[in-house]
Amino acid sequence: MTATVDQRREKLVEVYNEAVVCERCPLSATRNQVVFGAGNADADLMFVGEAPGAEEDRQGLPFVGRAGGLLTQLLEEIGLSRGDVFIANVLMCRPPGNRDPAPLEIESCHPYLYEKIRLIQPRVVCTLGNFATKLLTGSPTGITRVRGTPQVHDLGGRTVFLLPLLHPAAALRTPAMAETLRADFGTLPALLAQPLPDEPGPQEAGGEDPPEPAAAGVPDADQLGLFG
């Protein structure tokens, strides 16, 4: 029997309760807070970044710095808000000095990420930057070679479209990258409308053709509100 939205959300809160006391890797000794992720627990669109930064570690929320501001802006430009999507990271704890995630840290944290994907059931997962892209595609190919081109993957036991995107932090440093990221964001509405390979096509459902995708503890009330 398929779980209801409320059942999946309740399970997500259970996973959150486990995550906030996680000690699977040494980052548990240096973090201020676990940054589990936030947004719509039944989102069709999910974003996966790299790891929390200093402000995220302080607030316990993902993408709240300058890169998060750009992400919010780009969502608004395609008619979406942060409340419409779910945002997470490969790591839930900040690496000291914002260094790159270490293999042990990724290995320790990735089961949580896959469980989030399984429970949220997104149609499209956008990977932001190299670490998320390499983890979820299972390929060592760098982000600049694969960005903007949708892929099909099985993640958390579900078939999803995966769209690799440049990380907003990189786009803030380079204007040309910002325009590339904006253009790739513009392909998301069509991709969200595209039937997944395991779904009936529009003709089978009696509708019109959709656009083609572009080529190429117990939590407190605030924490419960993370999963809208």
C-alpha cells in the first residue's frame, strides 16, 4: 500500500529526529547544528547542494547565505518559491573552514539523503555543484561537462529526472556562470511537466504533449515547519 503524504511526512520527522543526534562521523564534534533540509515534504522538485556553511550551521537551515539568496531569486523567476521545493545537502554538518567534504563524511551522511529522496518523492532532483552531482549520478564526470542536461536515475528506489546545475556560490563569483545557471533554471518547468519513463505518456493519459526537456529528540514547532 502506498504511503500517504502525511505518513511520509511523519516518517521524515522520524528521520530528522535520528539525524539531529547523529555521530556517524567526526563532524558531529564540530557542528553547531545539523542542517537536515527544509521545504515541502511532498515537493516535485528537490535541490541537493554540498554542505552547510557558517550561516547555515548557525541557523540550522540550508542555503540562507548569499548563495541561498540567488537560489531563491532564480526560483522566483520561474514562478516557484522555496516553500514549493525541498532543499538539502550531501552533508548535514558544516566541514570546518568550509573545506570540501571528506569521503568518510559523504559515506556516513548519504543514507540520510537517499531516505529523504525516498520519502519526499520528487520528480526532479537538481544537483548543485560537483559533490552532489558526482554522488547522485555515480559518475566522476565534473559539473561543467554535464550541467544543464537532464539524466534519468533511480534514487531512493524511485525513478527521477536528475538535472546537474552549477552551484549558486560559483555563479556569484563569475557573472558568466550566473547567466548559465539562470538559463538552466529556465528549463525546469518543462522538465517538471515531462512524464517520467515509468509513467504513462500524455497520449495514453488522453492529454496533449508536454514540452520536451532541454537538451544537452522531538522537533519543536519551528523544526516541524521545515517540512511543509
